[in-house]
Amino acid sequence: MWASSQNISGAGWSGLAEATSLDTMGQMNQAFRNIVNMLHGVRDG
């Protein structure tokens, strides 16, 4: 769970750094927030 989540997060950050369009930036931000919320849920649980 943690390993896969961290891999997704890492891939998201590299994609975010390479993104050039606002649409892509928005999608990456939304995906990253979803991941962060998921991790917080796991941590709180």
C-alpha cells in the first residue's frame, strides 16, 4: 500500500515538473490532492 502510493506520488511530481499546459497542471494537482487525502485517511485509520 505505502510503496505503491509513494510510487504514484513520485510519478505525479515528475509529471507536474514537466507539465506545460494549465489543463495538465490542474489534472496533476487534482490527482496529487486525491493521493494526499487517501494517505491521510490511511494514517488516521
